[in-house]
Amino acid sequence: MSDTERYLALLNPEQREAVVHENSPLLILAGAGSGKTRVITTKIAYLIDEKHIQPYSILAVTFTKKAAKEMAERAVALEPLAADAQIRTFHSFGSWFLRKFADEAGVDKSFTVYDDDDMATLVSKAVPALSKQEAAKAAHKIALAKDYCLTPESKELAAVESSPDFPDVYAAYEKRLRETGNVDFGDLIMLPVITLNEYENIRAQMHYRFRVIMVDEYQDSNVAQFKLLQALAGVEEKSGTYVCVVGDDDQSIYRFRGAEVQNILTFQKHFPDTKLIRLERNYRSTASILAAADSIVRNNEDRLGKTLKAERGEGSKPVLVFLPTQDDESAFCADLIQKAHTKGCTYHDWAILYRTNAQSLGFETEFLHRKIPYTVVGSLKFYEREEIKDILAFLSLVANPKDEIAFRRIINKPARGLGDKTQDAVVEAARTAGGSLIDACREYAKSKSKKAQSGLNEFAALAEELAADLENVSSDSGIKLSAFIEKTADRSGLLEYHTSQDEVAGTQKAANIQELINSAVLYAESRQGLLDFLDAIELDRAPEEPGDETESDNVTLITLHNTKGLEFPRVIITGLENGIFPRQDKTGSDLEEERRLFYVGITRAKDELYITSCSIRRIYGRTEYMQPSQFLSEAGSGVFKVLGTPPAGYYGSSVSDGRNGDMMAENENPLAAKWCKGTRLYHDDWGYGQIISTESREGEYVITVQFESGSRKQFMPAYQSHSLMIVHD
DNA sequence: CCCGTCGTTATTTTT
DNA sequence: TAACGACGGG
């Protein structure tokens, strides 16, 4: 048996068809857990082994570095030659392209990438009339415009932001950004598109180079990325480039950030003769979890439509739990996890999902209290922390002395007596001279009196010294970049500044800076090494966060958005309440996106799924009465096993079997109506049971419960209802 | 220019 | 509730 036969044998018929398909564009609609990564990686190996495609001319793009890394590793495991294939994120491809064709694209070869924060700062400097908030809003709109590949001159710009001065704000920002030589994230996609459209020779060069292009998570691509794919593939030129995209329209959850579901819905129109293959066999979740997922997403209108078939057993029904308050919610989750842990289930098996980052707080408090180990994924990103951005800003300024944003960030940190006024003047001087900000400091210091003078010279000397250090080391000298970063942190005074902050606020800033230093050991102490390091950080931030504890036994706390591509044996999706999830008054296509988000959450679960909904929640310090999420009633009955009692007036999936209503008419005691003979119950400690008798003792209503575990207990629902929940099947 | 206090305002966010 | 930004006194 050849290697090829061996790995093809691992595939089901649809997967195999997708791998061996050739000669026309291919759209793979891959449902959650249907093995799409396996298909892509096998296809890469197959193209190299059987079709003798040069690995070098295969381009596979993903959205996250994590996905790119996993894909590369798995492809290489199948075929070592795949190490030479270009497997990268859209943005890292854009970065590669822009450095290669920097002159044509109009950027500095050694550009660094501005993030959303930097964009907002630059907008406020380019258009000083705007308040901080207006600048941030404008920056967001500019990013969105770039996602749609719109320049300040584009007629369609009004669709993004109709305000009449928006094109001017955008244009002013662009002018200022080009002056720095840097780019923003949007540029990494948009500028290559513009360059490719403008230069026929570059287009031809790319067509010659890349014979196969594959795109993962295609449902989350935006218009600019679509145009990039179109230009690279050369549909109009009939370049013969093979295009294969993989995605799932039901998992499109980044529309608010410019992702365009239409890209996948209309792919066949833009790429003639497209072959469509559906992967609908799900190898991840049990049948009853998939049934729940389908009962949600089938309420969406705008979808290509597909039904997942479970390859695993039926499994246990997902459990829907109605709880009084959010505190009960975190207690319920903690109980569930602790109980499973005593039975040998690891913490690592569990994930708690929520709509907004703020919701993690309640769980953190409860878990800390109960000593349940956990990790919060996402919320405060390492590279977005103040101290890290400070050090990176200093490094960026060394790399590019025209970097205005980096300059402003650190020139007066620690305080050197150089406030806004001085900064503006220096930046202005540098802009008119068209030169370096450091030179401008020296120049401006001459015309300035005493105090500012020494500060300016001190700062300039520091920047010059560090820059000179870097130039003096020949590249490949074997010295590590981490030594240089350590020196930068030390000499700039930033390390000392943040260490003293630690003492006041009890933070971990100094330790974080040390982590940053450590992360640079693999880079050379040279100008090129620094550029590589900054590039890697800008584009690959999320994955290898220092302190990543995926190895140890922790419960995962994570937003629904962040779970894309992940899976867990046991999942709890929390906060299923109108206003929280779906958020506020989402309607139409926004509501459909929320529904897809729920779908993504459900399909993360392999074996067990729990869903919680509270009656009372504190929002912004105010106590609000919540209604269960409309998604729950849409699911219809029979999908979930229901625990607890939904708030009055809720006619969702837990409609009573008629018994409760009948009893209410016969009995004046509301407790007796609810806690009647035959009612099925769930108790935090004793598990499932049924009421076998009821009585009144000394004026108190008492029930006797027979538990499935064998034990028989008595309870007074008036006082103990918090630990007892009624089961509605 | 620095630091404290008060008032305002709250999504999701691969890169 | 909490966190962050705007403003005013030192």
C-alpha cells in the first residue's frame, strides 16, 4: 500500500471526492466537525504526491495563526514536502506581498502594522477636531471601509458611513498613515488588491507562482479578501490556477466585522463551473446534540442548507436549566463540574461559554472560591496590555523612526516633561522635513528652552544609542534579540516605570515584560531580526500567548466567538436570555447571526451539553428580570431535557404535561400545585428522583422524594427549592 | 505636568 | 457594578 492509498483510505467517500477533484473550482460546504482540516491537508499531500505540484506553488490561507499552524503541521505529517507549501493567514500573506512589492504599493519596506487602537490615535491626530470617541468611531468605520476594499474616493463609501465629512476624515488619515510608511490591518488585504489590479506584471508573476489556492473558513472572508482571491486566481485571465474554498455558511459569525456571507452563498456565480461538495457526516458530537443544533439553525432563512448526520451514538439529551439568578448559574456550573471531577472527569473536559466577556466574572469568583482551576480565553490579550505595547512601541520606533504613534506612546513615559504641545511640535517638524522623529527632537531642542530641551535630548540620545546598537551587530552573529529587548526595557526606563506600577496596583507588568523578552530568544539581534519579531507579533498574536495553560487541567471560560474551531467533551452555554443572547433587539440578519453563534456553541460539544437561563440578572448594577432566550422556544419541545422552572409567562419548550395545571385548580396551596405527587426532580447532591408522597406537617408542606440512586429524602419546598429543581421532559 | 475625583457608559472582534 | 475618560487643583 502506498502512502497515498493509506491516507486516502482514512476518508469517507465525500471527503475522498473533495481530495481528488480537479480541473474546476471547488466549493466544499463542510459542516461542523465534518473533518474539513483533514480534507485540506490530505489534498495538499495528494497534490504533491500524485499530481506532482511543486509544494512551493501551493497557497493555503486561513484566518487565524492557530489554524494555519495546525494545518501546516498536519499536512507535513502526511507529506514532509508540504513544509514548502505556503500555509499562512490572509494577513501574513498580505504582509509578505507588501514587503515584496513595497515600492509599487507605496509603503515602507520595513513597515509595522497599526492595530485598532493605533488607528484611533492616528485619526485623532490627523483630524484634531474629533473627540477621542468620535475618532475611535471613525477609525472603526475606516477599518470597515477597507474590509469592503473602499478608498476615500469610492462612491460606495456612503454605504459604510453616510456622514458627509467621512471621506475627508478617511483621506486625512490615509495621508498621515502613508507619511509614517506604516500600514493598518485593512491595508494588508486592500493594498495587495490595488497593486495586483494596477500592475499586470505582478499579477502575471503571482499566477505563475501560485498554481493552487485554498481558503479555509471561507464564510468569514470579507469583500477585500474575496477580491484578493479573485486577483490571485486570475479568473478573468484564465490563469489555470486551481481554487478550492472550504466553509460553512451556518458558522458565519463575523459579519459585524465585515465578513460577507454572500461570498460563500454566491461563490458559484463568480467562479464558473464550480463543483460543490457537501461534508455532512459529523464525527464530533452525539446525535442528540446535533439535533439540538439543527433545531436552532433551521430557523434561519438565509442559508444554503444542510443536515449533519451523526456518526457517533445517540448520546444523552442536552439539558436546559432554568435558574433563579446568575449566582445560581455559576453555582450550578461549579456543582456540575465538581461532581464530575469526583467521578474522575478532568476539569480540562469542560468549557463554559458566554456571549460577552463581562459574564466571565461571576464564574471566576465562584471557581476561585471553590478552588476549581480555570483559564479565561481571550478577554485581555497579552499583546494589548499597556506594558507590552509600550515596549513594542519603543522597538517599533527603532525599526521605523517615522512611526508617529509609537513615538507619542513612549516619549513621555516615564515622564520627561514632554507633553502634548511639545509632541505636536516635534511631529510637525518631522513631517515638514519628511524625516525621522528622532532627528526632529534634536532639531527642535535647539529652539527650545531648558526643561523641554534636556528631555528631548535625553530621549533622542536613548533612541539613537539603541538603534546604533542594533546596526553594529552583524546579522547571524548568533546573539539573541531578547538581549536587545531587555536592554531596551531597562534603558528606556519602561521596566522601572512598570515595576513601580506593580507595587502600587499589584499587577504583573514586570513579569509580562519578562515574558515578552523570553519570547524573542528565537530571533537574531539585528535589524532584520527585529523586523521579523515585530511582524510575527503583529500578525500572529493570539496563539502562543505566554502562560498558555492548555496543557494543565483547567476549566475553559470563553466567549462564544472565541470557540470557533475548538471542541470540548462537555460544554455549558450560559445566559440564554433575551437581551443577553440574543443581544438587545437584534432583528433580521443580525438575529440570524446570533442564531448561528448559538449553533457554533452547541456544535462545540462532543458528549454533554448544558444550557442555562436565569430569571434575574444584574446588568450594569441594576437588577433586571429576564425572559428566556427566544432561541429556546424556537427549538421546539423534546430537544432538551428541562430542569428547573422557567419564569411565569414563558411558554417555551417546557410546557407542562397538564398535571400541574389541573392540580392548581384543585388545590389552594401554590406549593402543592407545583410540588405534587409524581413530579420528577433533580437535586444538587442526590441527582434525579420523583415525589412519592406529600403532606402537611405543622403547617409546613413536606414532600418525600425517591431518588434513582436509591435513597429516599424529605424536603420542605418553601425553604429548599433552591437545591431542588423540577424536571420537565 | 501630575494626580486625584467625579461622571459617563457599557457587545461580539480571527488579523 | 466597574472602568475609563474628562476636568480641575496642586
